[in-house]
Amino acid sequence: MILINNHYSYEQGSQLGSGGQGVVRLAKDIINQKEVAIKLYTETELQAIERSLNENNAFHDVDGEREITILKLLQDRKRADFPTYLDDGWYGEPERSRYVVMDIFPKGASLEGVIQQRERRMSQEETLTIIKKVAESIHYLHTQGVEPIIHRDIKAGNVWLVSENGNTILYDFSTV
């Protein structure tokens, strides 16, 4: 499938991951000839509102709007420990759904994947380094402005370990 908006065109590729609110796919920005990640929200706005009401008014990001707003805010601050927002738009007919485009993460793996594939336990030093970097990201979210950003889904599967420099990227802001 090719997604087209006023500025860019994206050709979807293989699936990179999935979660409760959508699917992340490898895609190609046809105009700039660049690989990107594209998150396709699988619920329409009406479905998300209906689900939210059926679950005792629990918070749900209606069509990714809040996640996209947070990604744009973090992009403005030029933070390397969060995903890089590139674009967003709508897809599908007649019930339209949202998508957001982000840079492909640098070479590395999710913390969850690293833990599952390791033959030995992480050293205390490795563990403390990762905890410190994730804690710094959370601290920034909580103190970055007038209203704190509360992630609500901190887990190994939402922490990307950058293999080139040992940094971390905290991602999946769909429950913020």
C-alpha cells in the first residue's frame, strides 16, 4: 500500500512490530528515497471513543492524536533519546485512520529482544547504565514543561538500545 499526503508518499514494507493501538512498518519515503518507520493506528476515531466508553472511561489515545502531539513536542526539543517525528496523516476509506512517520531507529535492538537473546545475564554495570539513561529520559518527560508527560508504558519492549553508542531511545507514546 502507498500512503500519500500533501508533502510525501510512503511505500510500506515489512512489519517491524505491533501493539494495542497499531502496527509499525518499515516504509520508503518515495520522494526522498529514505527508509522510515510508519505507525498505522488500527482504530478509527469512532472505534477508539467507543472502546474508551466501554472500558469505564479509561484513557485511550484517540487516533494517535496525543502521541503525535508529544512526538512533535519532543522533536522541537532535539532530544536524541526519543523517536524523531517526520510526518503524519490519514489513510483508509470510508473510515479514516491515522498514521505517524518516524526515522528508523539507529542500529540496535529493543531491550526486550536483547534480554531474550542473551546467553548470559547483563552485568551490574550494563544494567545500571541502561536504568540511568531511561531514568534520565523519564525525568525529562516529567520536568520538561508546565504539564509533565507521563509515559504509562515503560517496559523492556519500549526501550531501544543503540548499539553504536550505548544510548537508549524511549518509544511508544500511545498511552501518554
